[in-house]
Amino acid sequence: MEWTIGELAERASAALAPTAQLNGRVRDMPNERLIRWYSTIGLLDPPSARRGRVAMYGRRHLLQIVAVKRRQSDGRTIAEIQAELAGATDQTLESIARLPDHPPQPPPPPAATGTPARPRFWAGPPSPAEPPTPPKSPEPAKPVKPVKPVKPEVPAPPPRPAAAHAAQPPPPPATETRPAPSSPPVPKAVAVHGVRLANGVTLLLDTGEHAPTPDDLAEIAAAAEGLLSLLRERGLTPPEGTRS
């Protein structure tokens, strides 16, 4: 059984719906953005297959998503969940996810509401024809006034050119005194931190000794989703499932 990423999010939300109503610590229901982030940080396996350019997911992916949300509802951090579920077997994921034997299906889309029918203007009786407008009587022609001839203007003679001045030699160019070039300063070596957003996409943080925390990584990954989508659309990232 295989699903697209949208269908996978709907099935995970349907499986977590009863728990989310009772436990207030499960704050976010799975969606496509959250599923891509789980795949980026290693909590979700790469797609099991592809249909053209559409990634397909199976039951193990559903178990992984539900297991992560179960552990979050228990108060675990992302770092603790990564350490526990990275490379977990299907049996371990089954025991944590506790999927029902017959999971509820995602709700069907709402039926389209009927729109009021437009009036059938062509079926009504024709409107009475308007009486024809009588033609207007022609106006009498106005007499044409004679046009007086215009005398041509005589152009004024061009001014005489002034006597050319003797060419003066250009002054010698001024000598510029340039300062001696100074040697560029030697940059100080500093440590940078790399955050891997996806396969082939790494963000470098020039923050010195301050390393990003797990909460920082989660916020960076969520904010970079728009950039990753643009890179995938333009083919600037490796296909999902490959290792760079």
C-alpha cells in the first residue's frame, strides 16, 4: 500500500485524531511541511518508490510519523526521539505507534453546494420592438469664406563667423601624488557551523563559538522550507532518497 505525501499526512492525522483531542501536548498535526522536515533530520526514511516525479510512501513511514508524535505527547524532545527511533525496527515502531486495526479514513471532501440557477432570459416573451427613428432633415450648407494669400517670409541672412582665435596649447596635466598601497589586513580565522537542510543543501552559520541548539535547528528547518521547495522545483538538489 503506497500513498503520496498528502495522503500520508491525512492518514497520520486520522490515526492521531483521538489522542490529539485528549492530550493537549500534541500541538501540531502532521502535514506535508512537517513530513519533509522529519525526512531532513533523519526521523523519516526516504520515499519507498516514485511515480514519475511524485514520491510514494508506505506503512513504515506512517508508523514513524505516528511514533514521533506519540513520543512528543510524552514530553520527549526531538533530540531524544532521534536517538531512540533512528533506525528502529518495524516491531519497535508498531509498539510505540499503537495504530488501530481499522484506522479511521480521512474525511471525504465536502459536497459542493448548489448555486441558484440563472434566469433563462431567452425563454421569456420577447420585448416589444421600438418604433423606428425618423431620419433627420439635412442642414443647409454654410458659405465658404475666401482665404487670403499669405506672403512668404524672407529668411534673415546668417550671421558672419567670428574671427578664429589662435589655438592655444593645452596646459600640462597636473601630477597626482598617489599614496603607497597598503597591505590588506590578514583575516582572523573563525569557526563556522554547518546545518544540513537537505541532501546537497547545507547552511553555514558564522556564529563563532555559539553552536545552534536543537530548537534553533527546528526553527531553521521550518523557515528554510520555502527555499528547499524552490531548489527542488529548479532541480538544484539531488533527488530524494540519494546520499550526497
